[in-house]
Amino acid sequence: MTRFRLEPRDEYPHQAGPERNFNESVYSNAFDGTTGLGGWMRIGNRPNEGHAELSVCLYLPDGRIACQFQRPAIDGNTGFHAGGLGVEVLEPLRGIRMDYDGELLLLPGPEPLRDPPTMIATATRVEGAVQWRHEGVSPVHGGMPIGPRQRTAYGRRFSLAHFNQHTRVTGTVRVGGQSWSFDGYGWRDHSWGPRHWQNVHWYRLFIVAFGPDRGFMLLKITDGRGKTLRTGVLLVDGEYEEVVDLDVVTSWGRSREPQAVSIGVRTARRREIITGRVVCTAPLRNRRRERGIVLESRIAESMTDFEWNGRVARGMTEYIERIEDGALAGYPL
């Protein structure tokens, strides 16, 4: 039996644990099917390290990317506001507002992201603003595990407590002199506990909302010993069905990034085949030094068009894997 504790107060910052790498983060993504605009934002507080992780990544309709990545200083874990990115709880477990106001790096496409120092030095810089209001169209899923042996989706060393929700998203986006009204669907999550990105050996994550009645969050995650967890939910008529099994087949591009996927999913009520076609991948990475050794992970953030039983919608594919001796831990699986 899945047992988690989740209360309205869990929408707000928690007392930081003693671990130096304690992290509490809020993430959201959103996609507007009319304009073709989409993207994601994340703020991750690391109060015991004295900074937050700030990420903004917008996939513009013409193929350009507008983004920002920073580590603004913070003092404690008292709120989700740093570097121009902020989260406001509108109604606990029902809705939030996530806004960004500040400078964006405007890129002609994803290629400059492969060389961050050059990108930072040469990218066109523009002022931007994102205002997204997320209203839940599904139940909230997850929470704090009850008991020391309760299995968690991402593993206790990456996301001890975690909850998520499919949402309708409205608002505005401005990038330099261009602006868009936003009316679409997306997903949000909130997690807290110790985290190093390299604690994920490799995983494949798929997220989309086709509307207020249908969507999914599907995750296949494998640890360094080769043990694999297949988990997630299908959203059907506004209710979640827990995934009991799933399989993923990936078609890869020349840069060893996903181009297309086929996913077989089983719940207690149904068996489904879902396909996805990657529209644009932001190739990111995370590095840290431990005992004199550089540990690195590749994080491929791909805006993806999914098809499920004749319905098509835009969402996210996220592939994370350790880089070991120059090789991607999960490739080509």
C-alpha cells in the first residue's frame, strides 16, 4: 500500500534538515497549444549551502530558447523567492502562481547550451517576464513517506518528500519586445530533502496534460546496481490511476538525445500505448566536486508532442543520467 502524509502546510517551506545538501524546490511547466509557446521554471532552495538554484527555460514558437540559470544567495529556507523568480501559494494543494521578472538569455536554438561559458559570454540579453497561474485539474499526488521503508518515486537521496499535480495554466509571457497571453495546461511539483543530482543514476520522465480530464506522469528510474522502478500515474476523467508497469523505447539522435519515444503503460484498469515526438531539447548538465573528483550528469529537457488514443498535446520529456568515463549511464536504453 502506498502511504504518504500530505497536509496544506506542505505547500510552504519546511524546516531544513541537517544535511548540507538539503534541498526544497518548486517546479512547474506549461504549454499553450494555440501559440506553441511552452517551458518550465524551477527554484530550489539550498539553505545550508547559502544559495538557491534558479532555472527558467522557454521554448519560443519560432524555435528560439529564452533561458536563465543562476545560483542567487538566500538566507534560510523561509520562502521561494530569489533572483527574480518567486512562488505564491494561492490555495494550498489547489493552486500556485509562479512568476519570473528579470534578464533572459535569448538563443537562436538549443546548440549554445552545449557550451555554457561561451553562451553566457556571447548570448543576446533581454528583459523578460513570466506570470503563470496554476490551478489544479487533478488530485495532488504523493507527499512525505510514512515509515522508513516506504518506497519513494525518485529515491530518498534525491527527493525524500515529493508531491505533484496536473494544472491549467493562464498568464502572460514577455521576452524582449515580444509578449504572449498564455492559456494552456501543465504540471507542478514540490519536493524537499537531501539532493545531489548525481544520486540519480539514470531516469526517463514524461509529463503532459491533454486537457482538464487526461494526462500522465510516467517515470522509469534505475539505480547504480541496475534495479529499476517503473511508476507514475495516468490522469483519466480527472482521477489518477497508479501505474503498475511501463516500458519505454527511445529513438535517439546524433547527439545521443531522445528524438521519439514509445511507451507501454499498464494500470489496474487499462493498458495503453503512448507515443511522443521531441520538438526541441535543451541539453543541460550539472557538475559538482566530491573528494577531488568531478561528478557530472546530463539533463536533457525536451519539449515533446505526445499522442494518446487520438489526442495530441505538448508536454515534457526529461532524461537524466550520470556521465561515467565519458559515457551516459542509461544510453541507449
